[in-house]
Amino acid sequence: MKIYWTKINKIIEETAEVRTYLLDCPEGFTWEEGSHTHFALEGFNAGDKPNRGLIRHMSISTLPHEESIGITTRIREKCSEFKSILSKLEVGDKVAIFKTHSNVPLKRENKNVYLLSSGVGLATFRPLVLDYFECADNVNQIHSLNIDSSQDFLFNTIIKSAPERKFIAQFVDNRTDYYEEVKYLAEDKDGIFYIVGSDEFLVQNMEVLRDQGIQPDQIMLDKREKGRNELVSSVYPEQHDLVETK
């Protein structure tokens, strides 16, 4: 396992509680849209065993051509030790990244794509939207649906409706309305549905999609194969043997 040590080159206050940490790109480090990485603070590997309290699994919210690795996260007043330390870091401070992988690249199958998320989950989808804007080949259209009661929407210069580009950004402020909208979107029986969030959120979305006739191979989760299969088979037990990561 290669650990890339790098420095913070910019900190963006996205909203009152959300920050994006832009990191220098280490030599040889590559990624694609939909990637996640292990993001670690100094001292995480100082002992005999890694200090897992100083490591978090984070989505990368930028594309390589932006020349910085973006880590977007919510930091509340009451937060974990990890986020408390992170909140005090400044430009020039060192962090580590390793085990980078993409579970949710943009699928180009001449279908409609639906991005389902809550709050800061949009960080995973920002690169997919940018990739689509740069090249829309073999994607019919994209519809992003996000729950956010703050009205202080993330990435609002990018994640905003652009009908001429066949992109819709929709925000709702409660889960009841959100799941009604998911049911409506699932009327597209041939669509591809990406879901980002907690395991509970993933399961709830899949249950709604299942009830509308959406099949497991139409669902993209930000999970490695084993974790994805476990979640999908809990919602689609009758298709346990058919579940696979596409």
C-alpha cells in the first residue's frame, strides 16, 4: 500500500458547516470521477498499528484537470476528534491519502442517470456532473435529487439546473417529499440510479426503488463489492445470487 503525503493548498468555506480542503497532487497519484480515498491526519501511522481515529473514508470532489484533490466534509460545532483536529489545520499542513478507488464512475449507456443524495453527499456527485458537462456522450440526461433543509446548497455554481445541457438539480427539505420524488423518478424503468449516503439511507432508497420495479443492476452504490452485495441482498434477497457490481 502506497501512502501519499501531501499538503493543503487551499481551504474553501462552502457553507457555515461545510469545508473543502484542496490538496496538492502528489507525483503518480491518479483518480477518476466518483473516487473515494482514505484521508488521514499526521500521526495516524506513528505507532505499531494505524490509529483509525485519525483516518476517514472520503469522496474526492474534484477531477484531475482541476489540479487539486478536493476533500469536502461537514464539520459541526460538536464533532469527532478527527474533525476537531481537521478544523484546526491550515494551508501548508500535511495530510495523507491512500487506497483510492472508484465505485461510481459515470456510466455511459445511452440512459437517463439519477443522482440521489443527502446534504454533503453531493461531494461524490460533483465530479460526475463536471465529467458529464465536459462530455455528454452516451448519457441521455442527468437528474440530481438532494435533501437539504438549509437552503444553502453546495456547489451551487455547478449543481444547478441547466435544461439546455439536459441537467436538472432538484433540492427538497424533508425526507417525505424526497422519497415521493424518488418514486416519481423510478417511473423511468430503464434509468441508472446512483445513491450516496449512510447505509440506512442507501437501504431506504433501494427499498423505494425495488417497490417501483427497479432492479439491482440499475443501482450504483459507493461501496466495494462485498459491502455492496451485503446491502443489495438485504433489500433484494430473492436475487442474492444475481447481485454483482456493474
